[in-house]
Amino acid sequence: MPNNSVRNISQDIDGEIWLATPTDIVKWVDTTWTNFNKYNSDIPTEGIYDIRFKDKKNMYIGAGSGLYWKNDTTWTVFKRPNVSFSGTDCIIKIEFDKNGELWLIVGSGISHFNGTSWTHYTRQNSILPSMDIKCISFDKFNNAWIGTNSGLLIINENGIEGYADIKENIHTSFLLYPNPATDQLFISSETGLNASLEIFNPLGERVLLQSISGNSASINISSLKAGVYFVSLCSESGWVQQKFLKQ
Amino acid sequence: MKKFLLIFCITLSYQLSVCQPVNQKYLLLTTKNSLLQSNVINDIKFDNENTAWIGTNSGLSVVRDKSWLNINQSNSNIPHNTVTHIAIKEDKMWFAFMETCGILVDVCNLENGVWTCYNKTNSWLSAIFTQDLVINNNYEPLVGTDAGLFRIHNKIVTVYQKAISVCLIIQ
């Protein structure tokens, strides 16, 4: 062992154990320990946080200086400015979802690579409640469950799956218009709107609370600053949320 | 494990009373809109039945469909309420706990509703904090810590460190 700090443990396709330490990657097979680092191998970095194997030919290393992907013998580096990681290139954790797509816990957010393009989740562009991301895991529906120090966020770009029995009892949808809006925001729903309406800013702070009823309502948003907001509609039967832009 | 879960889910299940968006990309669960025991979510793992095991700073939450079971020191024999890491492989489950504001790490196995824990008082597991927990192909837990790698096999905790490797049999 080159270092007593074992940051992450990974198994390759053959079940062999690899350890991520700050200075080295360690391969452990039976009684044999093999250290790989910047000076005795082709590993291009130090400051290692995580190592993951997608298959026999694809290895990923998360480090303080970016994401390092080894495809067979070729290394590719993902870091700013080529990839718009949120605030930092520090890749704390690497995970693969049920489709084999790459998810990263970056210093101050979550990044997802679908093989073609990156999506970066931050406090500014999603309801990610905190920059302190603890973990990410995937259920059988491929919903991403993200643990933070301010709550549990479930993400699915195709719509959260797997809660059909709950969905049956809640609002199907509501219409929010215009979007972008200036002074007035209108809301309507065919199923009725006996609910409390809340508007949150991107920091998760509630900026407006209003009770509404009937099939439609108007909300005065003239006091809000320009920017992106989230409208949450909460009633006894459930909760729905939509995003809008205040001009 | 199935029996354990069934008993607890029947006796202690709760309706998932969370406001949830429909066809939306995001769902945020907190202590205000769900039965989460803490907003600090340290680890999440799913078992073979898609049950979510959620480690928080105030205990362990087990969520299956609409049933929600909270496990903490007041209703179980877990050593601490702070659950830092979870490892699940088939029907094997291991959990790492940390003493709140302390320096005591416990790594525990849950089998048939019984918790068996290893810590510095009964083994060489003397780490200050856990950084990773996995179960290898031999169903042994491997614990990555600030003080080396620990392996538990047949109640023997083996320590792998920079200079030495030692072991102690738990009583």
C-alpha cells in the first residue's frame, strides 16, 4: 500500500479489486499488490479520488484535475474549458447508470455524459438543493437518486418512473403561461386548482406563497427579479412543479 | 432479509406522504415533505427488489414503493444514527456508521434482523472515518478508510496499511 487513505474501492469485470488512493491506483489480486502512478505507469495524474471500469477496455479515473478515460491504450481527459464542469474539475465519484451512461459527482454539482453530450446539474439550473453532493445511485427505472446535505433529489430526464400508484392520485398537469412572463403569470388546470402555490428561486428559497382555487388563477410576479423560478402547486392530492422565466 | 423486511414493513410501514411532480424531471425529498429522518443523505443503495436503503445522519430509511421504514437507535440495535456508507451484494448487506461528533467507526452486518458490528473496541477497525465500503466476490466487506483498507472475513478483521498488515479475531 502506497498510502493509508483509501478513497474508493472498485472491482473490474474480472472481480479484481482496485483502490483509489491520493497518489496511486492499487491493484490487489490475492497476495499481490501492484501500485500504478504517474511515475511508473501511463496513468497521467495524481490527486486520485475514484476509479471505475465500464468494461474490460474502458477505465475511468476521477481526480482533482479532471476525468481521465482510458479506452484500451488511449487516454482522453475531460476538464475545463473543454467540458463545463461546475466550478471545478474535481471529480469525486464516478457512477454508471442502468444504460451504462456516465454520471459524476463534481466539486459543486453533478455531470452526466450520455456518450454524446454533457448535462451539468447545478444549483443554478436545477433544483439541486446543495453543492455538497454525497452520493448517487440508480433504481431499476434508472431514476438517479442523489444524496446531498440538504435532501434527496431524484432526477430522470425522461420523467421520474416507478411511482404509478402515487401518480394516479395527483394532478395530471397544469398550464402555466406566458413563459417568459413579466408582471402576471396565469395558471389553469382542467382538474381544478384547490391548492397552495409556491414560487421558488434557483436557490430553493420561497419567494411567493398564494392559495388558489377554481380552474384558473393569476399570480402577480411584478415584485420578482428577472431570472428562472420554479412554480410548485401542492394540494392534498399531490404536487407538481414547472419552471418559468421572469423577464 | 425478505422476512425481516416483511415484518417491519407490515408493522411500521408509512404512506409515502410526499408531494411529487408528475412527468417532471426532478423530485426533491426533504424532512419537510417526506419521512426522511435527516436532510443529510450520506449514501443510497438498492437491493435486488428495488428497495432503497438510505443512510442519513439520523438513521437508516428503507423505502419500497409506498412503504417507508425508519431505523434508528430508538427502535433498533444500530450503534450510531449516522450511516455513512452502505454496501449490498445479493442478500448481503453491510453498513458503516460513525459516532456523531466522534471518532468511532462501526461497520455492521445486517442478517435476519440481527446487527453484528465491528469497531475499535472489538477489532482492529480503528479508522476515524470511512471513505468507501464494498462487498467483494467472496462476499467479504472491504472498508476503505483514512487509516488503510480493512477486510472482514469469518469475523476476522484484517488491516492493510502502508507499512504493516495485521489481524485480530473478534470474540
